[in-house]
Amino acid sequence: MAMARLRRLFGKGGLPVVEQAEKLIQSNPCVVFSKSTCPFCDMAKSVLLSDLKAKCHVMELDKELKPDEMSALQEHRMGVL
């Protein structure tokens, strides 16, 4: 069902947002998919980046993606609608 929704959003030419996320995951030891307004995301980023000094790539979904892209990525990666 998730793939059908992604195909409707992006057509047959590929899934650029999903592909971008998969490349980030493969090329970074730590990737945080965050929303800039989420206090739990802020807490996680603070612990990882400041306290643990982890080398993480942070993708602020609400700042870098359109709403449909953000929903598609969340549905694909996490099963979230």
C-alpha cells in the first residue's frame, strides 16, 4: 500500500525523496529525520550532537521537503501516515 501511494505521488519515473533518504542512510553512520517543531526531535539531536558528539546528518523534514514528500517518506520508512 505504501509503494502504491508513493507511485501516485511521484509517478513511474522514480522516487526522488525516498532515494535521497536511502542514500543518506547508506552514506552516513547516523541520520536523524527531524521536524524543527518537535521537542522530542530537539532532545534527540541535542543528546546525539552535543552530548555524545556523534557525527550525524540531520534532515529537517518540514524545512527540506514539501508536505506530500514528507508524508511519503514517513510512510515508506516508518509506516507513519
